[in-house]
Amino acid sequence: MRNPWHKGNPSHNGGSCKRRVLGQNQRRIPLCPTPTCDTVYFNNSTGIYLCKSHIRTRIGIKESSPPRPLCYCNRVTQETLKHVILERRCCATLEEVQELTGAGKGKWCITTNPSGRCCEWYLKDIILRYLAQAGVQKSQHSVVVKAKKKLLLRISGMTCPGCAGVVKGNLEAAGAENVKVSFSEGMAEMLIPAELDESILIDAVEATGYRAEIISRG
């Protein structure tokens, strides 16, 4: 039986990609988190760009038709969440949805999720959106609020709003919130979980070909 999580043979027609990946020993390239962008993986410093036509695995946050995978470990799709929350109406909180579906409860994210990390960076927002559509009041969402701190980075190499958008997307994918990036000032301001390793954010920026250093934290 054909695996519904994979597409047919890629067309390799290039699409919006600038070039294909050549060679086997390439640096790690991050996943573009913008839903409307056709590019899936990219690295500006090495000129690597892979779009959806080159990827067999369905990228849930970039898909507009079913199935739209969310939790790759436990094979939970957006359609699963929609059925549970909007049709069955058997869950009223984030925790109830995750307990029933197993979404975000896997242990193999680094190998199963195309982003190389847990789906929680986008999963919770999608669950809360469906709960809101079901008419569940925000007061019923028993979300644990974690301590956060402000971080200010100096970013070198940005030349346009597009550069700032790429940096912003990568920082958000790495766990930052309320990200504000100015290419003209060469700055990025954000809130991050207090326990988050700041080096992850530096790596997220530098993976796209820009340089980053911490200016202040607090």
C-alpha cells in the first residue's frame, strides 16, 4: 500500500529553487517555516535551495490539501485534530487533545520530523486555533506559562526585507517569540524561554549565511 505521508516521484523541475544539492557532505540546512513559500530547505551561504517538488515527504505546514502531517512520530495530521476538536468535540483543552491523539508526544522527532525537531513549535498554535473555532474559551486552555527573557542580537549581512524575513523565520523555528528584525539596523529582538540554549539561536541565524552575536539579554 502506498504510504500517504509521501508524494510520488519528485519532478525535479526546479520550481523556485535556485539550484539542486550537489555532493554528500553538505552543512545542515534549515527548514523554511513560511507556509506560503515553496522552498523547503535552504542555506544562503552555500547556495543550497530545495523546494517542494524535490521532497517526497509531505511538509505539513506547507501543504494546502490532506493529509497535512503535524506530529510525524505518532502520525497525527491537521485532519485528525479537526475531527477530534470540531466534529467529535470531545476535547476542551490543549492537554486533552494531546493525550487523545498523541500529538507532540513522540520521541523520534530528530529523525521523523522534516524540521529535525519536535512539532511543538507549531503544533500548539494549531490546536488552540481549532479549540477557538469550537468555541472553547481561552480560560479553559490550561497552558503552562514558562519564564521568558529578552534577547538582542546583532545580525551582519542583511541587505533587504527578505533577509530580515528569513532571519525572523529561522529564529521563530528555533524557539524565539515576538521576533522583530531590522535589516537596516542589523538587529534582532525577541523573547525566548529562560531555559533555551542561546547558541541554538546563533546557529539558526548563521545557518542561513548571516553572522550573529549577542548584544544584551535580560
